[in-house]
Amino acid sequence: MVVVLGMAILGAVLGALTARKRNGSGADMAQYAAGYGIAFALVGLVISLILVRLV
């Protein structure tokens, strides 16, 4: 579960930085952070499941 949480945080940071780069408002940054965080958490979940199956 550490992988999932780490990926979610990484996604949220990257999402906020992407919105800031595109001159978005605070609401834009929050929305991008949420979207990227969810997407990265799902990728982290898949990675975590693969690692558990292999070990």
C-alpha cells in the first residue's frame, strides 16, 4: 500500500505543477491534482498487485 500512496502523492504534485504551468487558478490546480492523484494511485495499485503476485 506504500506504493499506492506514494504514487497518489506524486500524481497530485505533478497535477498541481501542470496546472500552474498552464496558468491555472487554485481551483484548476486542485482539480488537476485530484485527477492526476487518482490516475497515479490506480497505476500504483496495479504495480503493487503485480509485485505481490511475483513475490
